[in-house]
Amino acid sequence: AQSVTQPDIHITVSEGASLELRCNYSYGATPYLFWYVQSPGQGLQLLLKYFSGDTLVQGIKGFEAEFKRSQSSFNLRKPSVHWSDAAEYFCAVGPITGNQFYFGTGTSLTVIP
Amino acid sequence: KAGVTQTPRYLIKTRGQQVTLSCSPISGHRSVSWYQQTPGQGLQFLFEYFSETQRNKGNFPGRFSGRQFSNSRSEMNVSTLELGDSALYLCASSLSQVNTEAFFGQGTRLTVV
């Protein structure tokens, strides 16, 4: 069965510090992987996606993620966090059937000045 | 071009009532998916419509239904509302059945009292 695990429910970092959000997936085939960000009261915005090819993908807002097949991971990174990055981050795998995506439970990021 | 539009943004309903939520996808997109987001369960897939046909359905009771119109706009209906239906309902649109990027609306916040 397909599943996505985000082991960190909440992370706090200082502004300017580096960030890594973890994501592990379970999927029987080559996955399509995504990271979305959600600000309070808002919908989800796509940060980046991995379909195939280079395992290090660049996204918007200075984010990047690395696909590691051997570890079934797709961790999100940012070298220097800004206060505006405070939000909820979701890792997703899909589409599985049609355009259905499976989402992790999210990681809430707090940025302290 | 305009993004995914969901109306209304907020709703308060009483137990036992029914509710209809609307989603207008990005112009040209033919696939619309619905998700329920709650603090305890995260994002859960409700159903997907493509060219007016339901292609896929998640594990929700029959009280949850939807439809898609010829202009790709979609509605979801929840009948006999329960307190547990309180959630953020998100709509996502995709260009086609092979395009794997989903664009989300801002959601409709439903509160059942």
C-alpha cells in the first residue's frame, strides 16, 4: 500500500539557519514525489516535484529536495530559512490512480528571530 | 491566468443539514479532485472527476458525493452533516489525466455545530 511518512510533526529553527524536513514513502513503483507548503488558512502551494532524472530538484523560494531510492526518502532542504517560511509542509506521492495523491501528515515549521 | 477558485470560503452548518461546495478549476483543466483536511487525519482523498465522470473515490461514506459539469466546474455535496465533517475541504485541478501536477484552491472551511 502507498503511504507517506513525515516523522517530524513540528520543527523550530532560527532565522538564517539551515532546514531539512524529512519524508519517507512507500510505493510499489517509481514514485512521483512532491512537496507542498500551506500557510494558515490557505490552500497548498507546490514547492517542487520529482518525476525522474536528476535526483536533486530545485524548487521555488530557494527550496531543494533530494530523491534517494535506496532510502525511500525525499527530504526537503533550504540553506537559510526566512521568517516567511513559517508554514505547514506536506510531502506527497502520486498520482496513484487518476490524479489521486497520498499526503504525509505534515510538518509544522516555526521560525524564531 | 486565474487559479483554482473555491466558494464559499467559510460555512457554518447545523448537524443534519446538507451543504454544497463549489470549485472552479484553472481554465483548460479537466480534472478536479477533492480532499478533506482535518488536524487528526491530515489530507484525505475524497474523489476525482475527469470530463464529468468520477474516476476515483476515496474511503468516505455515501453522504459525500460530487459531480462535474461540462465546463469542468465541480461541486461536492455532504448530506446529513455530522460534527466530524468539520474540516477544510480542498479542491485541486489538473490539466489532464496524464498531467501529474495538481494546483490547489484556498479551500472551504466547513464548521458543523
